[in-house]
Amino acid sequence: MLFNLRLIPLMPFIGAALLMLFGRRWKRDTVVLVAAGAVLASCFVAFDAFFTRLPEVAETGGALTDVVWTWFSVGSGDTALKVDLAFRMDALSGLLCLIITFIGFLIHVYSAGYMAHEADYARFFAYLNLFCGAMLVLVLGDSLPVMFVGWEGVGLCSYLLIGFWYTDNANADAGKKAFITNRVGDFGFLLGMFLLFQYGGSLNFAEITAGATPSSALMQPFWLGQPVVFWAALLLFVGACGKSAQIPLYVWLPDAMAGPTPVSALIHAATMVTAGVYMVARLHAVYLLSPLAMAIVALVGAATAVFAAIIGFAQNDFKKVLAYSTVSQLGFMFAGVGTGNFDGGIFHLFTHAFFKAGLFLCAGSVMHAMSGSGDITRMGGLGKKLPWTHGVFVVCWLAICGIPIFSGFFSKDAIIAGAFATDLYREAGLAWVGKLVSFMLMAAALGTAFYMSRLYFLVFTGPSRADAETQKHIHESPGVMVGPLVLLAIGAALGGFIGIPGALVDHPELNLIGHLFEPVLGHELEIPHGIEIAFIVISTAIAASGIMLAWAFYGRGYREPAHQVAFKFPRFVALVRDKFRVDELYDAIIIRPLRGLARLLFQVVDRVLIDKFLVEGVGAAVDVIGRIARFFQMGDAQRYMAVFAIGAAGLVFFASRPPVPDDLRVTVEGMSVQVDARRSGRPSARELQYSFDFDDGREEKQTVPEAHHAYRQPGRYTIKVTVTDLRWGTSKSLKQKVEVQ
Amino acid sequence: MEPAATFWDQITFWILAACVVGGALYTMTRRNPVTAVMSLVGTFFALAATYATLSAHFLAIIQILVYAGAIMVLFIFVVMILNREEVAPVALRGLGARILGVVAGLYLVFVFARVIHLGTSAAVPVPSETFGTVASIGDLLFRDFLYPFESISLLLLVAIVGGVVISRSHKKEVAAEQAAERRKIVEQLAHADFPALSDAGAGDAHGGAGGHH
Amino acid sequence: MPATPTAAREGTTDMPTSYYLILSFVLFLIGTSGVLLRRNALIVLMGIELQLNAGNLALLAFSRQLGDQKGHAFAFVIIALAAAEAAVGLAILVALFRSRQTINLDEASLMKR
């Protein structure tokens, strides 16, 4: 079914192009109009597609497609590969399109206010538009290469936007760190893609899904006894780790907070970082073929969730807390999809987009009020002074903690319960993985509730710890910033209702999101009622206890328990605050050796080998040869050529002459003669024609060098033999006198 | 050798051959370099048409684009820089050897012509549809001959670098040289007029002499 | 002239290869003569270009005869090479002109023994 899906990514790209070319000359209002307008238009098209056109085809398992052109088509037969620039919207990519365009639009509006004092206004919005376009390409692509184009595009935009204020070295470094870490992941992505093509034969999602059966070539063993599909899934997951900040490639995300806050909200909370989760969900058919790979995905996700949560306990920068929170929540999502709960993972992606974006925009609002500082040790009591921000923050905070009714509750519960109850691993003998993941996630949920509540209490409650100068400037943000905040809060509050576990109350149709994804993701996780209810209770208890614990430590400011812990475990607290010194570890084991290698290469290879031996050496060699050659020259090029021509002519002349003996051998027997015109030595390979003139009016032309002739009358004759080379046309003759009697 | 070609094929060939040979002769006998370049361009166009009759479509276009279009433009530029007419076009130094060389060349042409004349003339196969087209030659260049193809780019790089280095302006060095020479002359003149100075070598006297000049 | 209708397809000719070869030889001869006899360095360089083109023509004629496109690829490389050589040659010429104020090859005899 053809539909102009291409408009969805196209319009932000057009916006970006216009802004890059003309943006600097336009007024601020025009810039925002163009940028936000482009994304809004995309949003309309996406909504239209999703709600009116998609349902028509979705029931039968189809999807909206749009083929723009054939990108490339190579090879033939078994190794043929044809990749089109084509888009495909089904429930999964449609939902993500909605998220990207809607939240993207809200953030564009927010940025109009937040970046109002920025000089490089147009550049910012151009990059934002470019990002939206690239992300939409990623999500709507119908094959891995097209998705990879979007993948790289968002990586680029992430770099551009993190390092937006590039005049400060630290920002530029953060941008580089993001890009390079992503690149490491991309390498895994590419390798996984190659494996999938080599053994699966196609890179198109529809074809991959159709061909991923237990009998496909993907199941054959590849390495270490594991099948191809395991390695492909694992490598692709490495790519997801890079893009979605999981262990060990998460280190770029906290540093990415150097960029403007709207960037953090859009890219590093709602959209780009979820690309990895989307990719795993998209390739669910492949992942389902390898329970071991899924177990790894789930374990890494859960481990990251716990690890990042712990780091969040001791961070003192507002945005850094949120950054680690994002890493942790992404871990939840991966744990979800890794345990076979694709619905749950994507559901959490959906709810997380709303409340995390809301939290980040609140951070922007707060930092705006605090004259640009994000240090929470200097905040406090902002609840009364920033009422709107406060309200939005509370809603999003309760959502992320998992308090019932709010969206986060439904999605987190779905994941934790799903992990516990999954039967995915039974056949692989790894049934314990589900239980372990579930427990880790519960610990992470407790941690989440704790550090988010810590953030809330330290920032919005209690007396203000800021200095007098800053306190004077605290003010609520303008309407253009508050508007999107409120909308996001509404989404964070109510978004959960699309995924009510309706089976519990015997109304399965309430589970909208489950139904939505049924034709796409197929596999639906059945969670026994008892476990479901148990986890609802447990999750709520965990959330509540996390909040209460945080209250005990930080309610209305720093309290005794917090001081006690810091006093008794100073080294551990310092370790956590230093994010477990992972960056320093990487620096020691990767970066320093690389730098050392580079230095070595420079000193040895570049200076000595290349400069001395090769460059100067070649020069010296040329010099020496030149000196020798100079001896033979006379200095006039034209005469050289004349000599050349004369020599060539001479060569041809002498070589083209036919081979002829010095003397003819004539044997006389009475009246007949035998003439032998062979040249001594080996017989010639040339086409020769011998012409024997016997001087009595008779001639013989033949190709053999011997001739026999009978004379009729005795006398003296002169026999002349002419040898002709038939190819060159040259001839030579010999004479011999003979006497016959 | 009976040509089996049609009348029009033959006419085309002879006309083009006449253009090519005529253009070449014209080029080589002009005194004015601009005329020579222009007629060479014309020769190349005729050659391109000849290539086309040989079903070498891609190369015909390349001939026009690169040879007539780029290389000849290069020649024109240089002609503009070095715009001189010469008096006698023929080189005189060592004329004997050169004439001999031309004669040798003539001899070679005749030998080869005779070889061709004596040889069998095979029928000309009809080239396939894709013979000489961009796609098929591109295929060849990018698969079987990828390495030579890439080497060309290296070659062109070398040519560019070489060209730049060779034709670098040495104005600064020349200016420095001239300044040094001037200084030397001034000193010599000073010493010539006041030979006593070279013995005394007194600073202020030297300065006084310098002031006069 | 025999009135045989040509078997060639449209866009091709049946002209025997030998004709093209002779044309190539003649062209080469003209080029060589120019190189040997002219005094103006520019004209000499143009003669060299003629020689290269003669080679190309021969290559393409044989290529058609044998139905093998390798000749085309070879000719392509030769054209690229001619471009490089012309560039360098002209650069040398310009440098020569700058120092001697002449492109008369008779006077470029510093290297002569």
C-alpha cells in the first residue's frame, strides 16, 4: 500500500536545509516558525497515517509502505542484494513516529523560549530539525541499511548538538566522546548486519522476519558452538549498547549533558537513545531464535539499570542525575525486550519518553531560574517559587518512581512481572535468568525511587541553599516553556492507560498496546494472574519505600542519615560520586595505550621509516641513478627520438629479412639437380615461400626449401633461389652456378 | 582486400581520415601556435568521430571531454602565457639526424602497410549492443582493472604535485639574489674609487664613501 | 564497389580494421615528424599528443576486431596518462620560459655536451 510516508522525514529535512541556508538572515520568530512548523507538519502526517490509514492494513498483518527509489542493486543470484530507499509504517514504527514528532514539536516550542538569549539561534533549530529527520528515517526505514543511515544521522546530530557551544573545549570533547563511543557500537552493528545478510540473504525487515524460522540458514553453528543468529544478535546488540548507552558503552551519555537542555530532553531521553530498543524490537524474529542472546541482552540491561541507579545516588548535578536515570531506564527497556516482553519494553519506551522529557525540561526550567547553574547542593525550596515547574516535576517524578495510576507504574510493572514470568529461557536451560533479571530490576526500581526522590526533595523542598544574588533572580519560566511542560506532564500521567493489564480484570481489550503490537511483534507474553497481582503490590511497595527512604535522608534538605552515611563510608561515597571511575578505567586501558601507540608510530614509523628511508631514500636513489644516466646524455630530446626511430627502423629491417643460407647446396646427379636452400640451425617458424628459378624458363614456387629439377639440356645454368617472407613481404635471393651434363 | 562495408561507411571513413590527417598535417606545419592548437582541436574532434565509427562510444566522448576539452585548454593557457611567434619553424641544430629519423619513420610506415596488405583480412565482427558503452567499460574498469584505475589517480596526483613544484615562482629567490648582487657591486665600486679604504677598513670612511654613491 | 548490404548494426561500421591501422600509422608518422623537426616546444608537445592518439586509434581498432573491451580500458588509461604528461610537460615549458624567455628548443642547449 503506497502512501506518502516520505513526507514524514522529508519535512524536517527541508526545514533543516532552509534554516542552514537562510536561517541567519531571518528573524527569530521566522526561524521557530519554520522549524517547529516542519516538525508539526510531520506530526500531522504521522497522526493521519497512524490513526486513519494504518488500521486498514494492520488487521491483516500488513503495513503502510512507500518506496522512494532503488538505492543500489548489486550481484546476482544467491548473492544479490537490492536495497531501496523505502519506508514502512506499522504499529511499532508508527508509535515511535508519533513520539518523535509530537515530543519533538513540544521541544521545539520549548527551545524557542529556552534558547532565546542564544546568538546561534538558527543553527540550533537547523540541527534539531536535522535530528528529527534522521530519527524518523531510522524508525521508518524498511531495511537495515536505511535504518543505519538514520542511525548514523542521529549520531552526527548528537555530536553537533552536544558540542553546540563548541568554543568551550569541554563541550567539544563531550561531543567527540559521544560520537566515538557510538562508532564503536556501530562497528558491531555493521558486523551483525553483514552476518545477517551472509546467512539470511536479505536485509529487508519484512523478509528477515519472514525468513527467521528455526530451519533457516541462520541456525547453523558459526563460532564457539553458537549459531550464526546468536552472533548476529549479539553484534547488533553491541550497536544498541553504543546508541542506547548500556554497559560498557554508556560513558558518553552523562558527558552529553554539556549540550543545551532541550537537546538532552529530545535526544538523550526520548528518542535517539531508544533507537537500540527499537532495533531489537524490530528484529524480534531474529532475537527469538537465540534465547542465549536474549538472556545476555536482558542481563546487560538489568545490570546497567542497577549500576546506573547506584551512581545516581551521589550525583550533584541536576542533569547528571537525569542522565544516569536515563541509562538506568534504558536498562529496563532492554531487560524488557530481552525477556521476550517486547510489548513491555516498547511500552516503557513510550511512557519514559514523556516523563523523562518532562523531567529534563523541568531541569531546564530550574536551571533557567538558577541563572544557569545545575548544582543541586545550592538549590532548595524551589517548589513555592516555580509552581508550574514544580507541578510538572511532581507528576513526572511519581511516574518514574512507579506510583500507581501514573504511566511509569504500568510500564515498569509490565517489565518486572514479565521478566519473572517469562518462559523464554526454559528450553535453553536458563530459566533462572528471568528470575534474576526480575530481582535486579526490582532493586533498580528501588534505587530509581530513591535517587529521584532525593532529587525532588533537595531541589524543591526545604530552605534555599543558594546565595542571595541567585535567589533574587529565581522566576518561573515563560509560557512558551511551561506549555510543553504541562503537555508532557499530562502524557506522563495518563499515558499508562493504553497498556492496562486488562487480562487481570477479564477485559483483555483494555490492553490497547498489546493489541496494537500483536500483528507486528506476534509473541505475546502470558503472565499468570497471581504473579501479576503480586508484582503490582510489590512494585508499589518498592516505590513507596524508596520515596520514604529518600525522605528520611533528604526531606527538606540534607538530613542526619545522609551525613552519617557520608561520614562512615567516605571512600565508597566518593567512588559512587566519581561514577565508579569507569571513565578513568577506560582512559587507562584504552586511551593511554592508543596514545602510546600513536606516539610510537610517529617516532619510529613516521620519522625514521617514512621520512628517512622512504622519502629521503627515494630521493637519494633517484639522485644516484640520475648521475649515472647523465653520463650518457647529449641533451637534445629531439635527436633522441630521431635515434630511436632510426634504431627501430633498423631493427625492423634486419629482423624482417627472411632467413637465407650463405650458400645454396646443389647436388648434381646427371641431368637433375637437387637444390637445398635450408639455413643451418633449427628450421624457421616463419611463413616462407621459395621461388626456384632454374634458368631454363621454368620456375617453381613452393613452401619447402628443397627442390628437385631435371634439366633437358646439358649446359651451364644459374640457379636463383628467392626466399620471400609472406608476412613481411621482404625477399632475398641467392645464385649458384651449376653445370649439368 | 575487398571492403565489405557499405558505401556510406566508406565515405564516412575517408572523410574522417582526410580530416584527421589533414588536421594533423596542418597542426605540425603552422608557425602560429594558436592556429596549431586550434587545428589540433579539430583533429581531435575528427578522431573522436573515428572512434565512434569503431563503436568506441565512451572513448569518443572521453576524447572530446578530456583531450579536446581539457588538455587543449591547458595548451591554450600556456600559449597565452608564452605568446611568441617564431621566425623559422624548423629546428636547425642537428638537422641531419632529424631528417634521417623522419625517413626512418616513413620506412616503418611502409613496412607496416605492406604487412597489412599481405595479411589476411578477417571479417569485422559486429560488436554487441553494449560494446563500448559507459556501463560495460565502467564494469571493466571497476572490476578487472580496478588497480590500474586507482593507480591513474595516483599518477594524476603526482602530475599535479610535479606541475606545481616545477612551475613555482622563484621571485623571492630571484629578488634575494639580485639584492645580493647589487650589494656586491656597490662594494666593488666603493673599493675601486677609494683603494685606500680596503687597507684601512675604517668604518666611518666606508660609510662616507657609501653616502656618495 | 560491391553493393552488398551491410551486415553491421546501426551505429557500427564494417570498415576493415586494416584501414584504421594504416590511418593510425600515418598519424603517428605525422606526429613523429612534428616532434623531430619543429623548434617550438609547444608544437613538439602537440606532436607527442598526436602520437598518443595514434596509439589509441590502433588500440580501439583492434579492440573492435577482437570484440574485447580491454582495449578501451587501455585507451582510457592512455588518455589519463596523456593528460598528466601534458600537464607536467607544460609546467616544464613554463618554467623554461621563465628562466630563458624563449621556448625555442634550439636554444635550450644547456645540457648539451
